[in-house]
Amino acid sequence: MSFGQRVRKPSKVRTLEVTSDHLMQHFHSFLLAGGLIARDEVLMDYPHLPNIIKIKLRKVTEDKYGSNGS
């Protein structure tokens, strides 16, 4: 590699793979904690979700959402 070429930094993007069952367990806990469902209610069927869900995570280094820190 010559000194004139740019060196690319490693990407700050990470990909997670979770099963739809695991994701729905977290969603169920969220609904319980928010008081939106009762403890004896269970999420039964979610046929539109794929078995494996890929989630991309990226570090945010600057304020792109207009928050002024207050």
C-alpha cells in the first residue's frame, strides 16, 4: 500500500441476530412493565415475523435529532 492511499477506519456498525421468540419475550416484558397487559396474558402468535431478525446498530457521534441537551 502506498502512502497516497487513504486508510478506511473499521465500520462502527454492528449487526445482531435475534430470534423472533427472544424478541417477543422482551416485548412481552415491556408490555408487562408498562401495565399494558396483565401478568396472565401471553403473546401467542406472530406469523409475520421471520425466525431470525437482523438488527444493525451504529454509534451516534453527533446530534442528528435536534436535541439541545436539555
